[in-house]
Amino acid sequence: HALPYTAIMFIIGFFIGFSLQRIDQSNAVTTSASVWIGIEGEVILLVFLPGLLYLDSYNIEIHLFLQSFWQLVVFAFPMVLAGTTLTALVAYFVFPYGWSFDLCMTFGAILAATDPVAVAVLLNELGAPPRLKMHISGESLMNDGSAVVFFTIFSHRFFYELGVNGVGEDIGWGKGFVMFFRLSFGGACIGLAFGVGTVIILYNLNRRLSGEDSVVQVVTTIAAAYLVFFVSEILAGCSGIIAVMFCGVTVKAFGETLVNSPTLLHHFWETTEFLLNTLLFTLGGCVWGDIISNNRATEEFRSAFVSKDWGYLFVLYLFLMAIRFFLVFAFFPVTVKLGIGTNWKEAVFMSYGGLRGAVGIALSLSLNAETIHFTSTDEVDEETIDAYRDNTAKLFGFVGGIALLTLIINGTTSGPLLKRLGLVTPSATRKKIIENYRIHMIQYVLEQYVVLLSDDRFRDVDFTVVKEHVSCLRGITYDQLMGAVKKHKEKTPAHMYTKPNLVNIVPYLYKPETLNDSEHATAAPFKGNRRSLMKSRRDSVATVRRNRDKRSTVFDLNLQVDEREVNEERLVYIKILRSQYYKLIEHGELESRGFIPHSLFRSLDYEEDRAARGQSLNDWESLQVASDSWARPAESIRKKFFELKHHIKRHKLGIDWDMDFFVVHLKVRQALAFLQAHNWARKIFKEEFTSSGKDNLTSAEKVVLDEAKGQCDLAENSLRILDANDVKVVKSHYVCQVLLYKSAFYYAKLNKRGLMTEREAGEFLEAIEEELYECHECREVVHENELTETNKLYRLSSIPKMMLQDLSLDKEVETFSKRNLKLSTAGEHGAEVDLSVDP
């Protein structure tokens, strides 16, 4: 978050370009970079600008855009022309390079184009006022078009100085005005025509339930963006950028509601913009690094940046900042009375937030490439070639340096400036709203916790572990828990309701004043039985490995192919099961990355192959095959890795982390996800895919469900052979992971609905990310303040009997009593009994 993404890509490109001439031998990297550096100017503009500008146009807020149109016209034309002229005067009178005035005006036009990418992201994150966002984005959109128009006019005059036939044009004042109106209004008319045509196509692609039509609509928009630029810029001789802008605005105004899948369209264009910015800034950084490396004294560049050029670069930055402030406040008396108005604070930020970026880099790259192309003819003498190439190379050096400086300096300090100006300072009311969201999130996560406690998989999860890793539940009370239980019961249909098992949470929350459990200490850190625990863990892992070695192959070709109907039902069930694994990811019960989801999905690939061969469902065995496909070859490597990690963590953090627990951790999480996905899949299979109008299942359906039940039994048996304490620890952390993902989904949903800004939601999400990492790394068997079984019984016994019955804990108390009676009896007969941890 320290630097804008585009600045990082520019720096990466810089290192590539800087190192080109320092690598003596030619290789694929240097060859590829050299090809990109020598790309034609028209290709640069055609590839990058349409995609970047169309999304900016389409994302504009039409209502505010129309209201502030005349304000934006002032920003875009008089201010850009004045800025171009003032910047040209700085280059002409301050720089010692002897640039012609036309080249200086071309330079000023390039630097007149602002790039709001980094600032726009910041404004959205901080929740800046809509008027300020419109001024920033609208001004950039409009002045990109006007800057390119001025660039076209003055670059033609600059190339005319070469004296090469057919290169450039001597444009006077009268012809200049005519060309300006032709470029501007011609491009606008072409853009409107293409926009209307795009809207008509979108209207006719009206099959909203057809995924194909949705894709064709996305293709239509990108085809329109690039085609309108090509027609306007290349064929009609008008401004391609203005054409793209008016096309995008027209589609936004009249075609937005005709899009079948707005999410698909938005995600596609966001990805396209991201890719184009990545390529453009990397290419710009590469060329910039090549120029300033002082090693390109070749036939293309006579010289490069020297020490005095760096000084002039910083002088130019200061001049540009002063010019920007002067222009914004010089036109302030006019803009404050037009459109939606403005104020001095917004004017200060607009002045400071005028970053340079994509359009300026693209134009300077194009100018540099065209200079090399036009000076490659025999009509130009060597001295002119050297002078022109040196001037445009140095010009790009300044443009790239200004882009980098504004991104690094202005881009990173715009946030504090916004807050200092009071444009995004949260009010007391806003703080209360955010706190209210946080309270609602706690209630939501607590309800989800109650739902999980209704699941037989998590009956033995202890609240101490949850409280340790899910910070939002640390301060909950008994009354809040009962409220969550009541809501869960009200929301769940009676035939689906299962009472949550509260035996491992009520003892921590219900604490009457008369309760004194000082005689019943909490569980001590697990030290006394560490050796026996490690031995039990090793035995569990050894059992898992022995069972793995005894498995028969998944692909038994000797089996007879079953009936066609059964095979079809199996394939349907496997597809349902795959969808339920994705559902687990959406619910936070399964991570989207890592070995566990990989092995689960891989096992279904095996099962689809088995079903095609007519073999029975055997996905638990397939899961073991998928797990072992990498486990055995990597076993020795992992062992060394964990020995090293164990050594480091034991000495630095005091944590004992062993390889066997890692294996148990994977097996338990695989089994939990496997069982839940199968439970959901069997339920869907019964409700949606059984024969309609019949109460009983067909023989084929029953075969598939019986096979699925058998696989679940195998998964449950695999949990029973593992050490009970280890299974309990993994389950507890699994529940913590689910609850943390639930809280993250809650904040993400608020942000998606516009109830929280990206920055507000991001602060909560970053804290949750830290808790997820700590939960994933935790391997403690007993957590701080975890009650012993005896203490839980004591606290439960203090609860009135009627309340215990309401909570369905009366039988639990009776079970606890009988278990502790057996333990006490065993202790009286001399047996070694340890009550410090739950057995």
C-alpha cells in the first residue's frame, strides 16, 4: 500500500531498461525488451489508449457529468491550453537544450494530460465527496482528449521542421483552429455514432439468461472501443481519444441497463485496464531506464541523462506544481459559479492531485518512436538525426521522471492531504455508524457460531480456542448467547432445527455471583503428558500410513461395468459434490488455495473417470490417492523443512511444531470438508434429482446414495483412529477459521453495497487477515484459561435445573458426572489419572 501499483510497475520496467546495456550477451529477455522499446508510435496509441479511456468513460457518473459539463470544459480546454503554453515557456527559457518552440509546445501538451488512476482509487477508499471525485475523473477524461488534440497539432509542426516530404505539416493559426475543431468535434460525432450503434447491438442481444449473449455484449464493447479509435484517428483524421470518450459516455447513458451481466462486463474491463496499465508503465519504465542509463550512446540515442538533467527534472516538477496551482485558482472564480460548484479545499486537492501517467507516457513513447522512424530516411543528415533523437529521448526522460515523481510523491501524500483538508474526516455520526456495523457483525458471527454448534462435527469445540483467535467474540455475554440461540431457532424451519450443543461455551459465560471455582483450577499448559501425546500422535500417523499402503488401486479395470442408469446418476452426484466444494469455499469452511482444495477437486477428477468406466463411487480412496500423489516424493523434503522451522520457532517463539501434527491437521480438515460436502450433496440429490412423484427412491438412486454413505463412513472412521486431542484442536481452529471468514464476508458485503468505503472495510479485513494467520499457525493443545472437565461440570451444576433443561444440558451434566465418577474411582484404585486436560 505504500506505493501506487503503476509506480511499482514503472520502477520494475526501469530496472529492466537500465540493465539492458549492462548485459553483454543477447538472450530472450534483452531481445524481447529491445523489441518492445522499438514499437511503432501509432501501435502504442492504438493498443493502450482505447482500452484505458473507455473504462474511464463508462465509469463516469452521468448525472454529475452532465451537471458539471461546462466546468469540465473549462478544465479541459482553456486550462489545458494555458498549461501547455506555460510549460512550454519553462522548457523554452529554462532548459538549456535549445529545443524549438514547437517541440516545447508538444512537451507542454504531453504534460497537460493528468492521470487520476492512483488518486481515484484513494478517493474511493476514503469515501471522498462525489463532487470532488467527479472533478478529478471528469477533468482527466476531458483534458486527455484536448491534450491529445494539442499534441497532434504541435507534433505535426515539430516534424515539419525535419524537411522530409510527407512528414509533418506547417499549421498556421487559422489552419490550427480549423484542425482543432475538426479533431474535437469530428471525434465527438464519430464517438456518438459508434456509441449509438453499440447501444443498438446491446439492445438486440436481449437473451438475459443466455451466457453466450452476455459474452458477446462484452466483446461488442471492446470492439467498439478499439474500432471507434481506429476509424476516428486513422481513417477520418479526427481525435481517437475524444471519439472513445463520447462512445463510452453514450453507452453508459443509454446502454447500461441493457447489459445482461453487469458484473461480467465490469470485471472484464477492470482486468483489461489493469493489464494495459501494467504493460504501459512497464514499457515506459523500460524505455526510461534505457534512456537515463547513460549507456545508449548509439545510432538511436546520442546521449542520455547526465547529472544536470536530474537537477532540471526536479526544477520542472516544482514548476509544474506551481503552474497547476496557479491555473486552478486562476479559473476558480469561473468554475465556482458553474455546474455543481466547488470550494477552496477541493481546489487545493485538485491542484495537488494532478498526477501524470498513462496518456503522457503513451504520447511521449509515440513521439520518441515516430522520431526514430522519420529520421531513418536518407533525406535527413546525421547532425539532424542526432539532434532530433537526442531531444525526443530527453523529452521522454523528463516525462517519465515527472510521472514517477508525481506517482511517488503526490500519490502517496494525497491521502494525508485529504484528511488534513477535512474532505474525508469521518464525523461523529459516521463513527457511530461504523461502530454499529461492528456490533451487528459480532451478533452475526455469534449466530454463525451457534449454527456451527448445532453440527455434530463441532460438538467438542471449546470456547476458549474460539475466544483466543476470534477477537470479536471475546466480550460476548450469556444473554447475547441466548439471544443468538433464540434467533437461530426462529430463523430455522422446525423440521430442520437442531439444538446447539452449548456444553463447551455456557460454563465460560454463565457465572453467578455465588460461584467460586478457585478449588477447580483451569487447565494448565500441556507439559506433563507431552511425551505421551507425541507418542499417541506418532501412532495415529503411522496408522494412517499403514492404511494408505493397504489400499487397493482406485482404477480397478477388472470390475464389471454397471448399468447405464447408475452410471448417469453417479456422474450427476459427482457434479453436485463438486459444486458443494465450491460452496464450502464460499462459506469459509474451505480455503480456495492450498493442498486441501487441490486434493479434494483432484479426487473428483478421478471419480469422473471411474464413473465413465462403470465403477462404483470411491472418492474417499481417490482423495487418499490425490493426497499421496505429491506426499511420498516430498516427504523427506517436508521433514527437513519442518525440522528447520521447528528449530527456529522453538528458539525464537517457544512453540513446539512437529511434522506429525501437520499430517493430522491435513487429514482432519480433509475429512471435515469431505463429510460436509457429502451431506449437502446427498440432500440435494434426494430433493432435486430423485424421480418426481414418488416417495421411494429408484434402485439406481439408492445405489448411488448408499455408495456415498459408505464413503462418509470411511471418512468418519479415519477421524476415530487419530488422537482425540489432536482432532479436537484441529476442529476448534477449523471453527475459528470459518467464523473469521464469516466476519470478513460481512464487511465485504457492506463495502459491496456501498455502506462502507474500501478504506473502512479494509482496516477490518486486514485485522481479520492477521487473526487468520495466527489461527493457522497456532498448535497449542490447551489454551489459556481453558477449563478442565471437572470445572465445567462444577459450573454447569450451579445452573438451575429448569435452565439446564431449556438449554438441553441436563443430560450433559449427568454424563459429566458419570465420567468423573469413573475417573475418581480409578484414582482411588491407584490408576494414574490426569484431569488437567479433557480426555
